[in-house]
Amino acid sequence: MKKFALLGGLLVLVIGFYAFGFNDYLDLTALKEQRSDFINYYQANPWQTSLWFFLIYVVSTAVSIPGASILTLAAGAVFGLWWGVILVSFASTVGASCAFLLSRYVLRKPVQSKFSDKLAAINAGIEKEGAFYLFTLRLIVVFPFWLINLLMGLTPIKLRTYFWVSQVGMFPATILFVNAGTQLAKIEQVSDVLSPAIAVSFALLGVFPLIAKAIPGIVRRYKVLNAYDKPDSFDYNLVVIGGGSAGLVSSYIAAAVKAKVLLVEKEKMGGDCLNTGCVPSKSLIKSTRFLAELTRSERYGIKQASAQFDFAEIMERVAAVIKQIEPHDSIERYTDLGVECMTGEARVSSPWEVRVGDKTVTAQNIIIASGAKPRVPSIEGLKSVTFYTSDTIWSLRELPKRLVVVGGGPIGCELGQCFSRLGSHVILVDMADRLITPEDEDASTLLMQHLVAEGVEIKLGRTVKRFVKKNGEQCIVINSEDAVEESVPFDAVLLAIGRQANTSGMGLEELGVQMTPAGTINVDKYMRTQVPTIYACGDVAGPYQFTHTAAHYAWYSAVNSLFGDVWRFKADHRVIPRVIFTEPEIASVGHNENTAKEAGIVTETTTFKLDELDRAIVDGKTDGFIKVLTPAGKDKILGVTIVGEHAGEILPEFVLAMKHGLGLNNVLGTIHAYPTWAEATKYTAGVWKKNHAPKKLLALLERYHLAKRKQ
Ligand SMILES: Cc1cc2nc3c(=O)[nH]c(=O)nc-3n(C[C@H](O)[C@H](O)[C@H](O)COP(=O)(O)OP(=O)(O)OC[C@H]3O[C@@H](n4cnc5c(N)ncnc54)[C@H](O)[C@@H]3O)c2cc1C
């Protein structure tokens, strides 16, 4: 109501302005005719005239009445150059700030909530560079003054910033117009003041700060190169360091486009994913899911089912799976694909040189794809107990009776569940107050319920203080929030508290390659480091540490490093799927409710519970849900979280839809085979549709059918 009253008041003011003919004064001829009267009045009442002029200028600008140019010319004509400039400069800034505040008060909330998904990127840009954008807009005089005030009011730019940037940005045009006003007789029309040449000069002045801001970065990059001797010719177009997912894909792409590429790997081809990550963990999950299914035999009408197994044999099967996949990532295969492979530890010795052992090779560009390793914190007593990480756990052949898992993220939860199913008593410790914190609370709650039901002991909100030996037993001492220490005995510990990028010992810091606060290599939107010839991708660069993202960013690194002189592609971070392979599985893409809230995006949530899906009932796996976030009233998919059986297999339909701009109406209009898990996507879209049914139209239809029945 207050906002409507304010708008009404403004409207009355504007109508009154025109109705009483005040607009006649905002005319060049009128100004010329009455100039001497104004000057006489000013000379008789200098402070009064200045104050009235100031107020009129502020009000007309605040309510966006066109005429600022005439008022500015009038300032020159009546007050002279310097007093005119001072008056106009402050009045225009105060007026612009009032218009900005009005727009913010009346329009910002509705506009931001209606278009929150589209405005998120603009808001982020304004928060980071708002002052530069505003300065540029102020100097590009073709942008109407009032429109800038209204639009900027919709953004998150601070009033203080808006005020001073406007004051500075409008200053050159103010001087130009006030000065022109001092020679009013020479002006035939307002457009005479601003010739095309002056307008272009202002625009150049406007973009200058943006260019100036970019220049030091460009200079710094090329200064790094000048410090080294550039080889006259190169052994390779590209040297890739690291033969994991990122390195394999980068080198394959380079070879596919006929570049001469060398891939250097110091340990095993295939990197973490094949040797210590995705492949072994998913192999172990397969065996342990089978065991878990047997315990649920009654659910399928089978009174009793049991299995005899040997832990060592299951771990041997894991090793055998790795062996079976190994040829896909082998030196032989990549050599056949046209990639030259070398075994050894690589070190970058100049922007174009890589040393491997006592050999130095030269390349036009280098890609760092050296991955990450498990983080091992320096906790008192750790070295004296039996501890494993995701790198070393695969060598276990004897099942630990009591396994402490430190870390409730994806790796800790996946492996913790596996070992619990194999018969270990698993105690999962995390300092957070819930598991898998990046996901929504309902997802982590459901996972926790399953883990607890299976016998995993979960201790949240606990910090690890130290490891000790007590009465011949290994113990972990943990601390709760209320500082009560607890000592938990165990046979082995698995540390799963995050992964640390492999950046040291490769000569990167010496060259000037910068790191992020997270310890990953800092790359720009083209996957390039501060050294223009060096790119990075995969776990070492982040921000996501998955095999599929390593491959995704590898494409940008390879293509930009080989063809960047001609065209560069900005890495696309928009639609990144992620899956946690616990039971229930948790698959997500885009925003969840937490991240949308953090980004200030207003969303609507549509939920479909899997207990309504025929296939889930048939399979006896009804626990779980699909949650889709859309902008209010629209079917555009902003994010999806699926918790339940086959979540990772259901997700790709949403990923495809998001990537290609398809909405829930498109999903609903697609035939899905019955009875499949994939049908769940269609039913989720159906829930959304039902929630948006045109109620008035349906009421009319109801009446129509009633009338027909009565005929
Ligand atoms: C237990 C676990 C389970 C996982 N499960 C999944 C999953 O299900 N799905 C998923 O998408 N992701 C999963 N991941 C993550 C996935 O494994 C990684 O994101 C992926 O392997 C990253 O690939 P990369 O090429 O960046 O690094 P890496 O695979 O680590 O490869 C880097 C390679 O560089 C080599 N190297 C390092 N320094 C040098 C040097 N100086 N000279 C020469 N060579 C060097 C290393 O030896 C290594 O082989 C899992 C990870 C773990 C630990």
C-alpha cells in the first residue's frame, strides 16, 4: 500500500508539472528569452536563487522528468561556469540517488523475485564490478540518465558507491553543458552541445577504467614470459602432466586434432579414478550392495538368504576390476591414439620447458593435470595408529573389526557404508552437524537414517583431538561442542576429510602460477594460469573434483591451449551433475534449496516421493524423493536433487533438459516406458503441472460438464 501511495504521489507530481505548464520553462527558447530576468533575480537574491535551482533540479531528476540538459544549460547561463558546475554536479547526484532509491524501494523486490534466476549473474557482476559498470554507463551519454537511475536501483550496488561514482562519472558532461550554457546565445538546439566526436570521446573515457583494470593482468602475464628465453622451435605443441582423467582427455583431444602431444605420468596411467577412486569404490559398493540385498530377502518373499564371503576375495575382485579396465587408460592405447607417453615425474622449468628425469622437452603450451591426494592432517598421535586414506585402503586384506571413518562427505559415507555391510563396526565422525553438508538437509537426513538403521554409529559435531593408545588399544579422542572428550577404541581409521591439489614440487610457484585459497591452481575462465602458456584442469584446478568434470574442463584446456591464438572458449560451469553412490544414492544438478537461497534466487520446490512410483514398489525400494527447483510460476529447471535407488541413472534426463533449456512441460510431454525408474521424472513434472493447473478454467469446465449432464 505504501508503495502504491508513493507511486500515486509521484504521478500527481508529474501530471501537475505538465498541467501547470512548468514544462514550458524546460525549453531552450524560453530559457534564452528569460535569461536576463533570471540573472537579475539571481543578482538580487543569490542564495535564494541557488537554493531554489538546486531543489528544482533534485526534484525533477528524482521523479525522472526529462529536462536535465536544459536545467544544466540554465545553470551556466545564470550562475556562470564554476558555481553552475558545483550546483549541478551535486543536485544531479542527489536527484539521481533519490531516483535510484525510489526504484530500489518500489521495484527491486518484485523484479528480483520474478527474475531472480536470470539476475543472479548480473547481481554477482554488479557486486564485483558495479562501480566500473556504472562509471562506463554514466559516460556513454546515449544511455538516458533516468534509465540508469531506475535500472541501477534494481541491482545490489551500494548507495554510497552509486553516489560517488555518479558524481565523478557525470562530471565531464556537467562541465560541458554548464560551459555551453555560459554561451547560450550561440546554441540553436540542445543537441549542438554534444557533437558525435565529443560523445565518442566520453564513451572512450567511460570504458577506459575497464581497460585500465585489465591491463596490469595482461602485462603481468607477458612479463613472466619475457623473463625466460623462448625456444626457436618446439618439440611438442602440448605437454600434459598427469595421466588421470583430465590428462588423458586433454592429450587425446590434442592428438585427435593432429597436434604433437606428450603425456607424462609418474605413477599409474588412469590416475585416481581408475586406481584408487571411482573404479575400486564402485566395485566394492557392488559387492556390498549384494550383501545388503540378501539381508532384505524377506521383502521379496524369500524367508532367508545368506552369503559366505571372504573379505580378502572381495578386495581381490576390486583389484581384478581395475586390471580389467586398465587397458582403456594404458600407454599402449594412448600411443595408438597418437599420444606420446612418458613415465616419470615432471617439473616445469620455464613457460615452455618440462623436465622429466634428466630430459628436458619443449612445448608451445603445458597442461597441468596432476590431480589431488587425500588430505592427511597433522593430528597428535596419528602416525602411531593404523590409518588409511582412499589411496591406501585398497591394500587391506583383513577386515578391521572396528573402523573409525573421519569425514561425513561422499567418500566417508560411501566407504563407511561398504565396511559396515562387510561386518566392521563403523563409527563415522564429523565436525559438521550433518552428513554431506553441500546437499540439502532432507537428503542428508534420509542418508543418515539409512546408515544408522544398518548399524553405522554416527558422531556429528565432533572434532578429532588426538590419537592415543590405552590399555593396548588404539583410541581416537574426540571433542563435542560442549567440550566433553570421548575416547573411542578402534582397529583402523579411514581419513576422508577432503582432497588436496597436487601442486608442490612441480616448479609452479617459482614460475608465478598462483593458487586459490583452497590450494588449487588459480585458472581464468579459459582454464589458463597466470603464465599464459600454462593451463590446468581436473582435481588440481577444481572447483569440482569429479572424473566427469576433469574430462569437461580438459576439453577447454586442450582446445584453448592449442587454438587460443585464434579463438578461446569460456569454460561452461553451468550444469554439473554430481552423484554420491551410497544407498540411498544421492544425485543432484544445479541449485539445491541451500545454494539457491545463498544466491538470492527465489525458487519454487516440486517434490515427488518415490513411494508413488510403481517400479519402486515392485522393486521394494520406495524410500526417497525427487525435488526440482524452478523459478516461481515457470517450468524452467534450476536444480534437481534425487535421493533413492538409481538416483544417478534418473538424473541425466534433468541434466539434458537443463543443458538444452527444456522445461518440466517438455519432460511431461515425453513418453517414458512403463514401469521404469525413469518415469519418476515425468511424474515429478506431473506434480509441477498439477500445482499450476488453471483453477479458474477448470472451474468453468466443471460447470460446462454439469450443464451438459443436465441437458
Ligand atoms: C574414493 C574416491 C571415489 C571417487 N569416486 C568418484 C566417482 O564415483 N565419480 C567421480 O566423478 N569422481 C570420483 N572420484 C574423484 C575422481 O577420482 C577424481 O575427480 C579424478 O580422478 C580427477 O582426475 P585428475 O585427472 O584431475 O587427477 P588424477 O586422477 O589424480 O590424475 C593425476 C595424475 O597425475 C599424476 N602426477 C601428479 N604429479 C605428477 C608429476 N609431477 N609428474 C607426472 N605425473 C604426475 C598422478 O600420478 C596422477 O596419476 C573419487 C575419488 C575418490 C578418492
